[in-house]
Amino acid sequence: MNATTLPLLDLARYHGAERDAFLTDLRHAARDIGFFYLINHGVDDALQHAVQREAQRFFALPDEQKQQVAMIHSPHFRGYNRAASELTRGQPDWREQFDIGAERPALLLSDDDPGWRRLQGPNLWPQTLPTLKPALLNWQRAMTTMATRLLRAFAEALQLPATAFDALYGDKPNEHIKLIRYPGQQETQSAQGVGAHKDSGFLSFLLQDQQKGLQVEVAPGRWIDAAPLPGSFVVNIGELLELATNGYLRATVHRVVSPPANQQRLSIAFFLGAQLDAVVPVYTLPPSLAQEAPGPESDPHNPLLRDVGWNYLKGRLRSHPDVAERYYRDVLRERTEQLIV
């Protein structure tokens, strides 16, 4: 792969005379690189700016106020983490972050329920910043609408019915937002903003500020910058979509390099995943596409699971061992081999 920059896709083409050409470009971008810029996506600029302002206000709160909504207080893996609290491939990520999921009540659980059912539940919200909750939930709704539209375009690009993926995310998709602040390297003594990894869901969307840092591995050992592009999202394929297409679509390794000294980077990520109780099938692609599907790449140290809830929980347990130890000690004990924690 000789790409030096990410492809640029215009979602407005999906609704116009260039629909077929857009679907072809979408398929190639997702197969060849697994990352692209998306413009004219339909998410309101004013809402985007409001969410960025709220993120800045949140990270400017005193540490004691952020600790009141620390993730250690949530069995649903929601809330704030200091820099170096989350691990990627066993190494600390130098970013502070605030995780928000779908705002749903916790489920009533029995002793026989699988551990992943504990993942559904309410978010933690800082009382001193009452404008944060409505802004983020409004953005979450707008992002879900846009993301599901794009997922239907993916189905069409693969010559499947537009509704092919609908049953997997249904009326309770696994919506996940991360507010992320990367401090400069004078604070971290490390270049690992977040370590090399693939995303686990269907589709990921990143709203960047002006500071670069995201890098994409377009070929083994060859990284390119996904430099900020105003008005765009950086979109990438998650492992579930790679799994569902038998590897035709590509979940690509990426990382974030910490900003230079005395600078910071603020980004906001949205992840669309399948319902927690879903099981990912392998979709039957047309023969012309199926012959180009090599099968999904699975890390032997972190294998993919078709059961969405277990796959998502596995990732959370690996990334947040303190929360895992507090709320999932029984799961760690009973499923060590399956979860490979």
C-alpha cells in the first residue's frame, strides 16, 4: 500500500446522482486502507463546536471534581480516567479521558446472567458541569443517526440489502463516546498517546482539533499521519465489521503519538457497535467480492469473539484492570482462558 494520505469521501454523494460512484469509492477505501475522511456528513457544526467546548470545560475541572466521576465508581466502565490509567497491549496510554455509553438503566441481574449484561447502565455526570450531559447525549443521537446511515451505505457497497446490518445494532446499539485529552510530552515522558491497536466495534468516528497525532499503519511498519481536516470525521472500520465480511473490509492498526512539549491534543471519538446480545454472522458476499475476502485477522493474544457482549467485555477487562478487579472478579476467575486477560 503506497498511500500517503487517507481517502476523502463526501457523504452527500450517497444521496445524489453520484451514488454508485460513492459506493465504489467507499468499498475501496474501507478494503484497501480501512480509514478515510468523511465530509458533508450532516452532523450540525454548532453541535460539534458545543461538544468540543464542553470537553474543554470538563478537562479544565479540578482533579477532585473529575475524580467524583472516576470510572472506578462504575461497573459499566463509564467515567473519567487519569492519564496512564488505561492500557493498550499492556502499556499505559498517556491520555486522560471521559467515557460515555448509551444512557440506559442497569439491568436486573440473576446469578446465571452472563457477565457482559453488567455493561448496560447509566453514565456518570459531573454535577458542576450540568451542560455536559445534554450536549453529549444530543451529539450521541446525531452520531448514531449518521453512523447507521453510513453502515447502510456499506451494506449497499458490498451488494447486500441496505438493511443487512440492521438486526445487529437494532434499537439498542452499543454507542460509546470518549472525550480525550493528550498532554504534551513534557508531562508524559512518553510518545504513547495510545498504543497501536484496532477498534472492536462496527465503525469509529474521530472529531479532531488542530493538533495532529493520529497515525495509521497502511502497510506493515509503514505509518501515515491522519492530519486534522476541518469539517471532517476520520472514520475507520472496526473488527466486528471485518469479522462480518470475512475479512473483506479491513480493521486497521492505528495509534496516537503524544503532542510535543507544551502542547495538547483534544479529540472526541464515537464508536458504533452491535447490540450486546448479538452474535456476528459471516454475510454471504457476491462471488466477485467473496473471492477477495481473506478471512479476518485475529490477534492470537486477543482473539475475536462472535458473541458481541463477551467480545466487548473482554476488551474492557484488559484495558481497565482496576475496574475489572472491583466488579468482575468472578468473571476473571471463571473465564480466564476464554477472555485471555
